[in-house]
Amino acid sequence: MRCKRAEFEVDVVKYEIGKKMEDGFESWSEVVTQGWIITDFLVKVSKPDGNIVCPYVKSRRGWTFIGEGDYIITEPDGSKHVCGADKVFERFIPLETE
């Protein structure tokens, strides 16, 4: 879906596991032990080796872990951001498609 914010268009896509939308994964145990963020709603992926990892995107501000229901925002320059489902359409207005 194409949306508009601050006079430029961005791509807004709901995150799906397996679509390679993330920039990387961090070990679940590392996320929890570092105490970086509240982990209750983070996406957790089980790897074949039994490890659980959390997907993230890299931005100018650092890593942002992806939560359940989050959207990935991609700007024209390729930079990515994460936006929660509760805020995405308050911040971004869908554009009419032809």
C-alpha cells in the first residue's frame, strides 16, 4: 500500500515472517537479558536449531525490534522504520490507487 507523509510517499507494509522484510535477527535471550525494551509483544521466530530470535530493522536511530501487528515503513531513500498498527494510519494517509 502506498501512503503519504510530509509531502513524500512511503511504502507501508504489515510485517510478515518469511518475507525478508527485516534487516536481521537478534537472539531472544540476548534481547531479554539486555533489558533493551518491553518484550511482551515482540515477534519471536523459532529457528531449526531450536533458538528463538526477534526480527529488527536498522534505522538512523539504531535497531528497532518488530512487534506483533507492526508495519514496516520504507522511505524513498531506502531507510526503514517500524510503526505500530495502533498509530500507522494516524501518521500515514493511504493514497488512492489507479
